[in-house]
Amino acid sequence: MIPRPYPTGTRANGDIVPGSPLVRAALIVSNLERSQRFYGELLGFSEEYASGETRSEAFSTLFGRPAGSRCRFVVLKQPGASFGMIGLFELSEPVPPAPATSGVGVARGDVLLVFYLANLDPFVARVQSLDGRLLVPPVHVKSLKSAQRELVACDRDGVQLNIIERDPAEARRLAGPGRVF
């Protein structure tokens, strides 16, 4: 029998065992094509897992929108396994409101998407050329086991990215020396 890396089901005490790693982040965006270009060219989400347009009741219900609302979407992935994908959802008819921003750093409930890149320097110029913004320039961050440079950027819709200067292969390691936490 092959061991399962992520066991599913329930434990004897009734606690739920996680079913899988993060499958995807679903981002509500204002312009599907612009966002697809941003994540494709900036972070290599170049493969399309699913895409379409719908006015289905199920999508309206899931997103808390009125019946008949329009949803255009594309789910992007990097080459390889279908985990850690980014789903881009452009909702309209009616357009959802923009989130309130505090204007000072992060706010409670914010989510930052975290990625490793081998070199932050080219990223800084690319994020701005793709209509994103650099919120926090590269800073040195030390932990108990390592040190690296990190920055925070955002896309046009305000989705925040925490980019860590580390070998991207590290994200695929399960354990062992070099893990930050």
C-alpha cells in the first residue's frame, strides 16, 4: 500500500484530518485579462486549468451576488501539479464594491499570497511594468534558521503578494534543513 501524504477522513475523536494542500486562491478582480497577464507574466502562472463565463445560480450563491449576475473566470496554474493555483473571477451585473482600505499597512482579514523567487531585483521593475505596485521594498528578514530578503507588492485590485528571495524549489521540500519554520 502506498502511504498517502495527506490523509483524509476523521480521527477517532471526531477531529477532521485535512484533505489536501491549498488547491487555489480565488481572487475577485476588476479586469480578467489584465489580472491574467499580471499573474502569468510576473509569477509564471501560464497554464489554464479552467475558464469560462456563467450566470449560474450556483456561482451567484457562492459569491453572494444577485441571481443572474455575470461571472467570467480563469483558473491559472504553474506547470506541474494542480495545487497552489490562482482563480481569477471577474464579477459584474452588478459589479461588487471595492474593499475598504485602511491605507496603513495590512488590516485584519487581509490575505497575502506568498511566493519564493530566486532574485527580487528584477521582480521590482516587472511588478510596476505590469500595473502592480511595490508596497514595501526589499527588507532583510531573519528567523531562527535562516535570513532572506522579502518585499510586499500588490496587483491593481489590491491583492497583496509577499515575495521571499529563496530558491523556488524550497517550496516543494517537505521537511529537513533549510525550512524556515
